[in-house]
Amino acid sequence: MLKSLLNLDKMITPKIIIIFYWLGIIAVLFSGIAAIFTGSHLGGFFSGFIGGLSTMVIGLIGVRVSCELIILLFNIYAKLKEIAENTKIKP
């Protein structure tokens, strides 16, 4: 296992992306809640609520899509590696 990590045969980044995904969700939720409270003091409750809610919805979608795109790249790499191994000329 250590040899595959040192030779970069096994990717660890997809596991790290999952951690960043959950951290991103937490950050978006906290920023949305902060936007609700901050906006309610500055422009009224309704505008603060709408702004915070839209921050949460758009932020959650953005975090999800960006992490899915990164994971997609690694899945494409895995499939290409599998295709390359299956099409090798065997002596």
C-alpha cells in the first residue's frame, strides 16, 4: 500500500475531496445563517432572509457541482487506466 502511494499509483485526492465537500457544506450553511442575521439588521428581515436563503441554496449547489466535477476527473482517469490495462498487448 505504501509503495502504491509513493509511486502515485493510488489516488488519495478523491477521499480528501469528500472531506472538503462536507467542510464546504458547513461553511455555506454558516454563511447563509450569518447573511440572514446580518441582512435583517441592515435591510429588514425579509431581505435578509431571502439573501441568506439564496446564499445557502446557490452555495450548496456550487459546492456539490464543483466537488462532483473534481471526482468526475478522477473517475475518468480510473476508467482510462482500466481501458489501458485491458488493451495491453500480452506476450
